[in-house]
Amino acid sequence: MNHLIYQLALTRIPFIGPTLARQLIQHFHGDVEAIFTASQSKIERIPGIGPFRAKAIRDFRDFTELEKEICLLEKLNIRTCFITEPQYPQWLKECPDAPILLFYKGNLPKNGQRILSIVGTRKPTAYGREMCEQIIEALQKYQPWIVSGLAYGIDIAAHRAALKYNLPTTAVLAHGLDQIYPPQHTETAKQMLATGGWLSEFAPGVKPEKEHFPRRNRIIAGLSEATLIIETDLSGGSMITAHLAAGYHRTVMALPGRTIDVHSRGCLALIRNQIAVLVSSAEDIALELGWKDPRQQMNTMPRSLFREWNPAEQAIVDLFGTKNLRHVEEIYQLCGLPTTEAAAVLLQLELEGYVRSLPGKMYEWTG
């Protein structure tokens, strides 16, 4: 019998989740068929299994239906990856509750490659969307694989920016890969298949039910070495993903925003509670993850031979020392000055030719 049928069967046994399934696989040294041919008495002696679960394994008889499912997978060009296979994503494999079987279309994120998950609110501000694209554009030189959930807002913005800047991107989905949810993102999802792909632990036919999304979020968190949160309120999927990533001992990073913005409250809480590292640029991310050797950083701090900065001016000038293009809201948030004072300083610097304003409320250092 096809080995895939036993792999599928192991995911369908009642009361056997990923953790216990993994324990069974280890006990039988990766021989999944042996799990279903072993005696009930032998199975029930495995720690955590017991008589009730052992009987459920021995009573499993839905192999004919699974044969039909395998035919459907082939018809839909959906591939599978079992947890013992070498191409199974290594970062995800390290998570104790990792799915034992993945369904995917396109390509899996490659082991050994830099992988970054990016998630956020479904209703981002213009600032959030702009920063998402700006960060991904600047990350292009590091060639990370971008992971997100194909949802409205920051998720789809991250996928589209990755496509725009020729980075592979994977959508982790909360349903079977015979469909795309939301359907409005189908065209973007299709474009992703060329270098990235779609990934799910759910078989074809499984609908995007509410309870599936937290399970999807754990894969987003576990699939990468770090998760970046761009705008979120105090609750919701992005906060779940952030806490899951922290629980997996992965780096969590958050883009700060104004304290009065609803969609910045979650990021600020993560930073305040020391769950997330504050980042404001791609270079911050690269440095935090060791993609960039700090010894190789050049001191680009702007200096003028003819101008001495007062403290308020210096606070803003220093921001341009590590990044010469910043959004006005980012400047207000990071400079530590009252908004009215910061706006006045920016205007004075612009009048003197040290900065210039660009479309989208961006400021560029020209001094």
C-alpha cells in the first residue's frame, strides 16, 4: 500500500494530535505502517497513548477513502511533505506541535535560506502599507523568503511586495489547497507559485473555518527564524502569531507607531512587554538576525561642517544617520519630541535644504 496512505491515516485518528503522532513515529523509528499493524497492547504501552487511543488506531478502517484522496491530490497537483522527509522545513520541524504532514503547491521554503514571517492588521494605515513595502524592498539584498497568511491588509501587502521585488513568498492557508481564501487574492496567489507557493496542514475540501486560523498562525510562527509584526491592535491573529513565535523561542520584531493609533497598540505592547524587539528599518532586521555584520556597517551619520544642531534638531538628524528615507509618522514616533515641535524642526530643515519632502509623507535626507 502507498506509504502516503498511512501518513494521511495518522492525521485522521481521533484524539491523536501532532505531538502524539510524532511520538508514535519516533517509537516506530519512522515506519508509519508499523503503527497500524502493531498490536493494540504494544501501542497502548507507549507513553501518552493508553488503551483508548490504541483502540482508535487499531479500529481505523478508512483506507479506501484515503486512496480516493490521494487520487484527488494528484489531480490537483498538490504535493505532500512528511515530517521525516529531508525537505520538511527545518525551522518548523523544531516546534513540538509541528504538523506531521504538510500539503503544498509550488515550492517549500528551502532549508538553510533566510526566512521571515510578516503579519499584521487586516485594516492597515497608509503608513503600515508603505513601511511594509519599504522594508521588503530594502531586504531584497538579503534575499529572504517571505511568509505570511494571504489575509487582507498587511499579509497580502507583504506577499505583493515580495513578488514586486523578486523574493520568494509562501502563503500559509487555513484550509485545503483546492481553494483560495479570500478569493479576491487568487491572482496574487497564482503568481506566488513560480518561486514560492502555498502551504497548509489541511487536506483538500477543508473549508476556512474560524478555528483553523490559530492553527495556521502557529505554522507561520514556526516556519521562519523570525516574525515581524506591522500594525496590530491588542488582540487578533497577529498577536497570537507573535506569542506563538516567542513561545518557539524565535525572534519577534515589531514596527512602532503612534501611541494614539489603534493599530499600533499591539506592537507597542509587544515592545513594552519585551516580547518583541523594536525595529524601524530593514537594516534593523538584518542586524537583529545576524544577516548583517555590525563591523561592516559604515557610519553614515550626517554631519555638516557649517551647522551645529540644537537638541531638537539633533534628535531628528540622528534618525537619518542610519536610514536616509523615513515616513513622517515614523519620525514623530522615534524622535522623542512633541509632534508640533518635530513638525517645526522638519520644516526648518527642509527650508535649509537638509531634508526634502516626497510623496506619501516621506522625508529624504539631502544634507
